[in-house]
Amino acid sequence: MNKPIALTLLLAGFACFFLAGCQTKEEPIPEGSFKSLLKLTASDAADSDSYGFSVALDGDYALVGAPGADGEGTDRGQAYLYLKSQGATDGWGQVKTLIASDTADGDYFGVSVSLSGDYAVVGAVGENGTGTDQGAAYIFYRNQGGTDNWGQIRKISAGDKGDDDGFGFSVSISGGTILVGADGEDGAGTDRGAAYIFAKDQGGTDNWGQVAKLVSSDPGDADRFGYAVALDADSALVGSPEEDGSGTDRGAAYLFARDLGGTDAWGLVKRIVPSDTADASSFGNALSLEGALAVIGAAWDDVGGTNRGAVYVFGRDVGGADLWGQIKKLSASDLNDGDFFGYSVDIDGANIVIGAGWAEGGGTERGQAYLFSKDEGGADNWGQAQRFRASDGANGDRFGWSIAVSGSYILVGAVGEDGAGTERGAAYLFKKT
């Protein structure tokens, strides 16, 4: 895959490569809903930083990627770490700016981020490695270099890395395991894609060595397997949104399990597709995994219009033991053409949060996000419970580009928010009342 050389092209390329072409003030907030809490911005914000391109939440920490941040050069990228108690109760003050130890121009460090306990992982899709745009990911540990210092402990890359692989475009960490997507990895063709599993202590104490390479069971050129990844305990989910299936760009997702077929074999459990698969819906462009549930976006699904978007919920034992059958197809109550509902998704417990970064939101491409809750509207119904907008939304903000939910908090990235300049970016925190 040929990575764009400017972040504006990165945004356009990765947001629209499939294309042929805070709560609103007037809405009451009932008890048990999420209320606007804070707007986060970079401490050193600059034009075209694209802060909010990626977001993550875990426990008392939030992490926001800004892959266009220049640093000491151009488009080197940074990520910003926030602590819930910093500054005040629910202060969510910045405690660290994460930067790669070998930062270089065009690395786009921060294009993906993930948090789990005392570890953070940041993808740098444009890192050259031993060639051009091979990609890398960086692991940070909370107490590395001092208490709460969040220092870098490891840089990881694919064992078979090649130019334009896109390694690091997606990352996910769960406990002592990391999953990294490389959607431009060629395989036996072109841009078929791959994903890589790394484990703590593999090859030595704290070594984070590679244990498996995951590929599609039916690979094809330009499938982009690895465009999105999700990891939860012993299960890994990988999206392949340009896989054709029996048509064109219908998309699929692949579920793998640890130790299936042997120790650390990470064998394929199921190829997941929706019940109403359609051409150019790009199922698998975003996904999230928790326990017995998988949530998968198809942001280019037409749903009675054009590129309105949809999200699907699958359950492990739906239809039979380990069959991972479809539970429900979700769509927004106010869906319109070009909303791309499902461009970002996340699940935590009984809550699914979905981004529609191109929704009008009272203007043009201001963006919206939606909360779907289990049992809303009936037992096991997964109904829409709330809609979110930025309290200071403006045209082109693309609020909902990225999404994270953890416990009582929701974090929404608005990659196009201008701030005091142009496309500096912002992220918005919401708290359950």
C-alpha cells in the first residue's frame, strides 16, 4: 500500500478510500445518561496536528493520538496521556506527551493508540524501518524511568516487514498481549494485509516478542486485512473491509483464539460476515471485542440511502456454541446519506458507542456519536439510548472520527476541530450521571 506523504492525504485516503464519490443543549439529559464533561486539546497544539485521530480509555487514563504533530520536524506525530485525577477530581489533566525514541519525519506516530493497565501502545505507520514506510509500534510502561513516568520500553515491528506494509495503522493491547495490523502487507499478492501478535516475555523477560502472524483464510489482493484490530484476553478480531466476498468490497472480519491448534497458535475460529452483506459496504472497517460480544462497523453500508453506515453485534453462542451469530444490526435514529455511521465503534459492558464523523450535526460534517445500551427498548435489544454532539461543534470537525468507552466515561475524537488555527483537533469527554 502506498502511504500518503502528507497527513491531509492520509486523512482523505484512510477515511474515504472506499468512496465512489457534547450533547445538544436543547436535549434534556435523563438520569443514567452521559453528560458533557471536558474538552481535551494538545498542550502544544498546532495546525494540521489531527489530534483525536485515535483515542483510548482504560481505568483512570486517556490517550489521544496526534499523528500530524510536527515535533522537531514534520509529521513525526505525538500522543497525549491524561490522568483522571490530575488537576482536580475529574480534572483529566495531561501528564505526559509520548514521543518515539527514534522519531523521524513522516512517521505519523499516534495514528493508532491503545491502553491496558500499566501499558500503552502507539502505532507509527510511516516509520521507515529498513526501507520505506514499513511501520512500527511503540510500547510504553507506566513506571519506566520513574514512578508514573510512562517511558518507552520497546519498539516492535513485523518479523517479515516490507515497504509500505502499514504495520501500526491499527493496534490493540490486552494484558500481556498486543495485536498490530498491517493492512498493506502484500502476502502472495498486493495489499492483502496481515496482523501480528506479540506477547510479553516472549524471547526474554519484558521482551514483547512476536508469537504469530495472522492472515485471512481466503486472501485476495487489496483486501486490507488488518485495517482494524481488536484484542480481548484470548481472542483477536481482525477486519478486512475491502474483501470482495461474493461481490465487491463487501468486507469480512476474522476471529482468532489463542492456543487453537497448538500453544500460541492463534487459530481461526470464524470468518464473520453480516446477514445482509452488500457490495461496497466495507464491513470490518471498525471493530471492538469484549467477552462474548463483537461489534463490527460497516460505515459504507447504504441502509436505504448512500454511505449511511451500519453496525452489527455478534454473540459467541448465538445460533450454537461458539458460532458467533448475528444479534442485531444497529443504525442511527437520524441517519442520513454520507454520515458513515460506524466509522468508529467501541464496547464496554452494556454500552456500545458509535461514531458518525460525517453526520451534519446541525451544520456540515460536524459529526455525531451514539450510545446503544443493552435492554434499551426491551430485553437484549441494544437500542439507541443517547446521541452526542460537541458543545462547540463547527463545520468540518468530524466529531466521532474516533471513539472509546470505559466504565462511566466516553471519549470522542474530533480530528478536524480547528481550535485557534486549522484542523488542530480535539477530544471530548462525557461522564455518566
